[in-house]
Amino acid sequence: MERRGGPVGIRQIFNKDFRIGDTILIQEIHMSTFTAVLHNEDDTYVAECPEVGTVSQGDTVEEAVNNLKEATELYLEEF
């Protein structure tokens, strides 16, 4: 898996029957912090991520931010 920048956490998951020479599973976790810019349009909150260019909306601030997180994650998966 290619590294996308930002801090990376590595977690090793061992089987209880692990033996020297066995393959271990290493899961690489990518963590990045982006900015969310929010504004209100009529009865809708719009959230934008200027670093990535993604935009989403929601009926509440929380919904708009959660939708923006999902949109940004999906967008970054393409790279």
C-alpha cells in the first residue's frame, strides 16, 4: 500500500500460534488532518475541504462534517 503523507500508525496483529518464519499481518493506518470550512445556505450546512477540494452538505453541522469526511476519504482512495 502506498503512503499518502501525514502520520502513519503501524499495528501488528499476531496469531496466538505464531512461529518464527510465519507470515505476520501488518496493517498500515494512514492518518491526516484536513480543514473543514462550513457555511450556511438557507436551511443547509455546506462543508468544504480546501486542501483536497471536496464539498458536502447536511441538515446539521455534524451531518455536514461527517458527510465531508466520507467524501474526502472516498476521494483520496482513488489516489
